[in-house]
Amino acid sequence: MGLAGGVAGVLVAWSQMTKEVSCTLRKCRERYPALSVIVASPAPSLPSGGDVLAEGATAFLPWPSDIEDVRRALASGMRPLNGDGS
């Protein structure tokens, strides 16, 4: 079962990745394993201070990104979760 409206993914700003947001994203991925969770940041690489992939994200993108990078990031989440929640 998919999300209403055929939602393929969620784009979250790195600056918004709080513990509460991470928990909500993990719960969404548990319920909808094909949901992509993309974390974006104006930094060209993943900022220090946390591993967004361990926090429930399926991809990281520097922002702005071109449409092909966004499409690849969306496709990266269309896989079931592992037993460990990743």
C-alpha cells in the first residue's frame, strides 16, 4: 500500500533533522518501505554531526541539485528496509 497521491519521497532540509523528525521518518519508512527520504543541505558533502542514513534517510543531496540527481535519490529509497531498520 502506498501513500495517498502516490508520494514517492520526502525532501528534508539538513537544518530540520531533529531527533523527532528522524523518529518520524523512520516510522514512515517502516510503514511505507518504498518511501524515499532525501536530506538536502547547501553543503557539498554531508555535514558533520550525524549520519543521516542511520537516522532514516535513504539519500543525501547537496542543494541545489539537478533534476537527475533528485530522480536518482528518489529511486534509491524504493527498496525494503533491512531488519535493523536501515
